[in-house]
Amino acid sequence: MSRARTDDDGESGQIMLLSLGFGVLALALVLVVAAASSVYLERKQLLALADGAAADAADAIDYGLYYAGERDGLPLSDSSVHAAVGEHLQESAAAGSFHGLGVAGATGTSDGRTAQVTLTAVARPAVVPWVLVPWSDGFSISVTSSARAD
């Protein structure tokens, strides 16, 4: 009877190794998902900031075009949109939380009535596991939002 208990066909310690490997794999997966989620949430915050800047820029009429009567409604120009976006970013508390925040060259108006705002920033993952070490300095993110003045 005692011989049957000690003879385990060489399986001693195998479940411990398997459990340890599974634990390491699960921890790595959780860290990667947490890092990807933090980058995604930072992109959503940048999009919300661009939405607010576009809404603010849609009301920034170009007074030279407005008083000249060249266009119907509230006329916009690229310079009035850029000025409104710059002012909105200076006044916004959320703008200070982004690294490398900038206004891209696509910001302006294409038809004189729609303000298009493109913002760029660098998103840094909250948790940098060994898998994401090449990107530890951050990911470049860019969002575009538009608003129409009527």
C-alpha cells in the first residue's frame, strides 16, 4: 500500500509549474489590457476636447466677411477657427492633462460654415509591462471633430 502512494509516474511538481505559468500569462494579459484601455480613454478625452473646441470655433465668425455680406449666415474663416481653437485650449483645464498637445494643420473650414478641428497628443500607457517597453514613451494620437454654425 505504501508503495502505491510514492509511485506517481514522475508527475511530481508538474501542476505547480503549470499554475505558475498560467498566473504569469494572466498577469501579462491584465497589464496589456490595462495599458490599452488607458490609451483608449485618453483618446476619448482628447476627442471630447476637440468636440468642445469645434463647437466653440463654429460660433467664431469672421467679422470682415460678416459685415461685407459676402456669405449668408455666420461666415467662418480658417483664421477665425484657429483663433477660437487656440483660445479654447488656453481656457480649458482639460488641455493641461495632455502631453504634446497640438493643433494639426487640417484645422479650419472648408465651406465657410463648418469648423473642423484636428488635435494631436501623446498618450502614455498607465502601466508599461515588458511587452510595451518599445512604446514606453507614448503613442501619438490624433482626433478630428467638426461643428456647423447655423
